[in-house]
Amino acid sequence: MAYVVTEQCIRCKYMDCVEVCPVDCFYEGENMLVINPNECIDCGVCEPECPAEAIVPDTEPGLDKWVELNAKFSAEWPNITVKGDTPADADDWKGKPGKLESEFSENPGSGS
């Protein structure tokens, strides 16, 4: 089992999770983070740190596309080990549905 980042992270990208991860398994996209499922040790410390509630165990039903998305982009995006700046409009996007279709970017983040 591993944890995955879901749609709630898109355009929010608070990054509180990055600071607590003991194995540095977060990878940064332009407007969201993902978890490398092969590096995640299932410790769960990241889940309660996420203000957007975007991190969930991959064992929850209906997460197949998120498991695939996390695996794919963790292989392409830069690893991030230090919390960066939260987007100024993060709170405006928190909890909004349909962000995968309308807001997701495949572009890598800065890896800061």
C-alpha cells in the first residue's frame, strides 16, 4: 500500500506534506504534487498535514486513475524535499470539483 495525491491538490499545492515525509517521495508538477508509489513507505504522516485533504491511501475504491497519475508523473517531475510557496489563490481552489479536466497541468514544477 502507498498513499496517492488526488484532484484536491490541483491548483492548491499547499506542500505541508513535503516537510513531514521521511522518505522524500513527493514530486512537483506545475500545479500539484504526486507521490512515487514505489518510494512511499505507507507511514501516513502526510495525510493529516494536507489542508486540501488530497492525500489518501491507494486502497480506497475508485482511485485507479490517481494511482496511475501519481506513478506516471513521479517518474517525470522533479523530486521536492522542502516546502515551497503555496499559490496565492490556493484557498480559492480548495474543494472545487472537476479540476482534473479543467486545471491539471502535465508540466513539471520548479523542484524547489
